[in-house]
Amino acid sequence: MAHQDPASATERNRLVRLSNLDHVAAGEARAAQAAAGAPRGFKGRWTRRQWLQASLLGTTAALVCALVPGFSSALQVHEGEAHMATMALALPPAPERSEAIPSSHWELVTVESGQTLGEIFAERGVPVATLHRILETESASTTLARIRPGTELGFEFDTADGSLRGFRFDRSQTERIELAVAGDAITEHVIERPVEVHTSVVTGEIRNSLYGSARQAGLTPGAIATLTDRIFQYDIDFARQIQPGDRYSVLIEELWREGERVGSGEVVAATFTTGGRTFTGFRFEHDGKVEYYDADGRPLKRSFIRSPIEFARLSSRFGNRRHPIRGTMRMHNGVDYAARTGTPIMAAGDARVQFRGRQRGYGNTIILDHGKGHTTLYAHMSRFANVRQGERVKQGQVIGYVGATGLATGPHLHYEFRVNGKHRDPLKVTMPPPEPLKGEALARFKAETAPTLARIQQYEQLHYARQQAAEAPAIASAGEPATAADRG
């Protein structure tokens, strides 16, 4: 039913009230006329019957006058807005709430440098016997055998008596181990912690050193080692080729858990520009094996690495020279890398240890046989690694450490490369490149790497454009002619 406007309802009530009053007035007029038209025999006195009629008419008129305003108000309330009456009632008092006290609480501890697991447990009053029972569990025995600074440990203590009720630690990036301690019984529970993998581009320009620049840009030591030891070690000699102004870009995985960055993953792709050339490397899985390939789909791993020692200075080249101790001119059949005593020396390629021992002026020496007439020699070692004569070693495996044994003026590595017994310059010898990907594998490689390379190039353009814009005011300021105030 449609609602009426309150103003129109009020006007209607007023009209009804006026109509009722007119009706009463009309009744009174009729009564007066009736009285005027009394029989001629009326001598100034009403009969008893006339008095009764007049009283009844007056009473009726009074009742009508009293009821009409109330009836109008009732209509107004009914058709307008309803009136509500409120009454305050006394409520019973609310029951008092008692806050529940938790039966246990967790305490998180971050391991600091030099701390041991025993010290951490002792500082929290955990008995040694409890620690031993925890270390007897399979997960704890393998994960907590050697704790590193920064490791987070969790202790759950009973609120009442302070006894240990639980212990937790992270076994990996995706797994957390919780141990429930109940007397002598320990129950292990594995909690899966999913990690999201995102990728980001890191780019930089070398000022002083690759390591310092890359660390400042945000790369981890592991990512830097991947660049130097896996991707570009066959094409770039990081000991002598790197110059200030060389540029690099890395597309690397970032691991995120619950909105927090928890670490870095694999290097997906990288570019390195040095000497006017740009080298590229892409991570790609083929036949169940993950390797790095160049832009043409050719594996970057070669039969031999360019240098068997990292971040060393080339102190002597291949060719005729004056011997630093004997003082005579003689052929130098290898190259020398100056480095600190104890610097690791790696096998240049997969090989068998042909000789391990001491050779006159070479001092402690190892000779590796790589097959097909190729051998390499490593001399002046301070000591050997855990390799024996006759066993197989893999490319990049540490075989010894830099020293100054034999005829040497200081710690360095003397490195020789021989083909069928003839010495070759290790810095210039070339090996046949490996076969590239073909067919469906090459098509899949191109489809995966094209967007990656485009993303790296786009980021480089934005990064260096912003860098040039930031450097422009400084260059312009430096090029302005000096004013009188500047000249002093």
C-alpha cells in the first residue's frame, strides 16, 4: 500500500474535524428551530418531556465535541508515523571474564658466531640429557650437526614449571621440523613450508673488482661463483681480462615465503660484456641434465677451463724469458699465476692422475692425463689435495694448493698444457667446440630464452638510462666555466 504525504494527511484530518463541527452546529440549529416552533400553548415553561429532550441533545453535542479531536489524532497517527514508547529496564550484572593463561610459550633464538648448540640449550636451562635425546632423532642429527650463524631455533617452554615441551628448526627452505618433548619421548613432525619462486634482474658495472661490484649490486657469493666457475669460465679469463667499465647482468631466482624473501635460487641467465664482446649464458634442461648454453644453443662447458685458479694474477707468460733464479735465457713452457699460499688449484678438465709427487725444480707436482694426447701439469704446490695417482678427477675438482716448492721466488702456480707431448700456450690453445642443440630441443631452447634475453636488455636500457641521467648534472656542472667566485 502506498504511503501518504504527512502534510496531506494533516489537512484531511482538519477537514474531517470541521465537517463534524458543522454537523453538530446544524443539529443545534435544528433543535433551536424545534424549540421556536413549540405549540402556541407554551407559556414560558417547558414540560418534563421537553426538558428530557433538551438534556439528551446537549449531552450528545458535548460527547461529539470531545471525541472529534481524539478521533482526528488517531487518524493522524495511523496514517502518519507511528509513535514508539521506550522504557528503561534494569539488566542483571554481566559475568566477569577471566583471561585464560596459555599453558606454554615459544622463545626464538638466532645463532650467533661462535655459539654452540650445547651453550644455547644450557643458557635456557635445558638438561644435557634432553639435548642428547633431541640429537638422536634422524632430522636433528643431520641438520644440527653443524649449526651456522643466523640459524633460527625455537624453544617451547611450559608456562607453569619452565620445562621444555617442544623444539623446532628448519631442515631446508621448504621444511620445518617440530619435536614434541614429553618426558623421555620425543615425537617428530614435519611441516611443509611452500616457497614461491620469482625472478629479478641484477645489473652492474665493474669499478674495481667483479666480486666487490656484484656484492654491492646484491648478488650472493654463490651466484658470483656460478658466473665465474660455470657460465663464463671457458670464455673469460677473470684473472687478467676484466677491466673497469665491463658490464654484467644476471637474471636470478628469488625465493619468497609468506611475503618475505628468504634466499636466492639458480642463475637463470647472464650476460657479460668485456673487451667489446658480449657473452651470454642460459640455463636449460636437456635429456634430464641441466647445463648452460650460449645464445646459439651450444653448451658452454668445454673440455678445459681457461684458468685452473680463481682471481689470480698472471705473473709470467708462455715463451722465452730470463729465469728468475738461474738468470739464463730459456723457454718458459707454461704460464705462472701469482696467488697466496694455500689458494685452491682446480683440474682443468676431466682426467686421470698420471703423476703425483715431487719433480726437481717443479717441487710438488701433479700431471693429469685428459685423453686423446692432452695432458696438463701443475707445479710448486704447497700441498696436495685428497687425490691419488691413478684415480679419476673431474673438471673443477681441487687437486692441490698454491705454494713455492722447488725453484720459486714466491708462491705461485706454474701451469703447462701439452698436446701429444708438445707444449702449447695455455692462453691460446683452442679446443673443438661441443655440438649445439638441434631440432625440437633447439626450438624449445629458443622459445624459452628469447623472452629472457629481451627482459635483460630492457632492464639494462632503463638502468643505464637512469644512471646517465643522474650523472648528467654532475658532468654539466664540472664543464661550466669558473665564475669569479670559483676562481677565488
